[in-house]
Amino acid sequence: MSETEPASHPKMGLPKRTIQILDFEREWTRHVGAKEEAISSQFQVSSARYYQMLNAVIDAPDAVTYDPMLVSRLRRNRDNRTRNRTVRTTDNHNEELTD
């Protein structure tokens, strides 16, 4: 088993597209060029649509079983981005109130 593969492969009925997305997220840095170009090339969707699909995938319980470390990292990154957006929005709103 290579070090880029999850510890086990209990696909547990995961759709092929879900597995492709998880595998892509684990290995996307191996692709030449920007991630957005790799997304377009591999999945034939816009980056925005891909990230919508990714968010749905990482919320699926079977995705955690497939690759728990990857899904945990992706969820943590998403939560941090959401938290940062909330802080920026709140800060901007507070600045508007003081102007």
C-alpha cells in the first residue's frame, strides 16, 4: 500500500464520483498547474461546483470511513474558512456602525 492511500478501502457503497473527489483531494498537489485547472480537466465542472460537491462529500458518514484523516482535515479547513468569513463580516458590519 502506498502512503497516499487510506489505511483501508471499505468503499461501503460510496459512489464512484465521491471516491474520485476524495482521491483527488488527497493527491491534487501531484497535478501540474493550478488546482482549478486540474478540477476542470478531471471533473469537467467549474471550481465553484466542485467545491459544492466536495462539501457534500465530506459531510457523508461513509467518506469518513473511507479516509478519516483526509475528511477530518477537509472539514477543519472548511470550518476555519467559515469562521474567518464570519469574523470579517462581523468586523465590517461593526465598522459601518461606527462610521
